[in-house]
Amino acid sequence: MAKTGKIGPSNAETETLCVIIPCLNEERLVRSTVEEVLGHTGALPMSLEVLVIDDGSTDGTRAVMEQLCLEYPNCRMIAHDQNRGLGRCVTEAYETIEDGTWVTVFPGDSEFVFPESIDNLLAARHGHDVVLGYLYNSVVRKLGRRVASTAFLKLTKTLYGFRWRALNGMKLYKVEAFKGIHTVSGGHAYVAELLAKAQLRRPELRITEAPFISRGRSIGNSHAIKPRSVLRAVHETYKGANDVSKYREKMVARYQHELEKGVENISFFPPPTKD
């Protein structure tokens, strides 16, 4: 259960960054991804933990991860025998991370450039709880993917009323901003649902934006623009928005009830959304 109270201030001397690397059949790329992250350790203004997650891979991803955890003391692993999907995979991992920790999710396919991207996000963290990343060099992506991403973003912003430049991609946040929140949508649609519920749970959540950089996929192609993937993304987005609508009504009723009772403004910190 997420702790109540405000999200704590940043203190560079005691801060920790946890980099979550979720993988599904990334045997060829996971080592280079993890070592890219670890190679930037000395330049970070805080301690580093790498959390690799095997989300039901059927290739040798898990074996590579196990070897990496043996080689690097600050690398740990979560393994799922069956694929749980990106949203569930990541949000369940929050429960294993100590409050006050900064978290970023870095894909196991080596698409993003870690050093410059994380430096940009970390520079923007002061005075904020969440730093949403937006892609700085979108030209690296093929036209079809850019069109699909833009359409998906417009749909999401319309449903949720968001104004940010991007929702998917790299981001940085205090783990307690999202810990304890239950999401029903799958794929990348979970990000918007998670963010919406976090704002409903803590209206004073401090959110800003910063750029991240992509090098493109070095192996394979994105499945995001395939017709079946597009239809699934739309379906999952509507499913998440519908659940957010129900949660909004519950939160408004809670706020009103506490206001009528004269309860001090503690309703910004209710129990996790799953209850």
C-alpha cells in the first residue's frame, strides 16, 4: 500500500535511481542495454540500481539476465513464467522499490540513448515528482510510426484532457507517485491511465517535461503500426479511460464526503486504487 503524505523532497546525497528494464525475447540486446546503463553510473548524481524483468520470454533472455545479476552487484531480477504485459509488469515492480527512489523505465531493445536521456530527465527533477519525456529527434523513426504515434497521442489527450507533448517513452518519477495504483489497460495505454489516476489521487502532483533521445531500433522493427496492434491500442485506451472515469467519480464522492464532515484536506492521499 502506498504511504500517505506528500512525496518527499529531493536530496542528491541520499537519492537512488532505479532503472527498470522490462524485456520480452530480447536475448540479443539485453546485455548491451544493461551495460549501457551501468556504464553511466559514475556520471549520475545518485546511487544506481538496475532491475531487469523477464516478462515470460521464450528465448534465452532469462539466462542472460541471470548472468548479468551475477556479474553486477547493483543489478537484480524479476522473472515471470508467463507474459503479463508491459503495464502489469512495471506497476507490480513498484512494490519492490523503496519509497523516495527515482524510477525510469528503459526498454530492453536499446532503442533509446541512456546517458543523454537520463541526464536531461534528472536535470528537470528538482521541485517535481514526475518528469515526462518527449522524443527530441523524432526523425529517427519511420513515417508510419510517427503518424501512428501522433494519432494515438491525440486520441489519448482527447480522452483524458492531457496537455503534455508526449506520454510514452522515457520518463522519471518518484516511485510513490504511482505505487499502489491498479491499471486495467494493456500495452502502452497503461501509461495514460496510470498518470490520470495518480493525478486524481494526488491533485498537487508536480509534473514537468524534458527531452529524451532515440537511436532507433538496431534489431527488428516496431510492431506498433500493424493493424492488429493499432486496434488493440485503441481498445485498451478506451478501457483505461472508462476505468479512470469510474475512479474519478469515487474520488469526487470521497472529497465531497470529507468536506461535509469537515475533515482536513487529507483526501488527496486515499488508499490504492484497487480497493
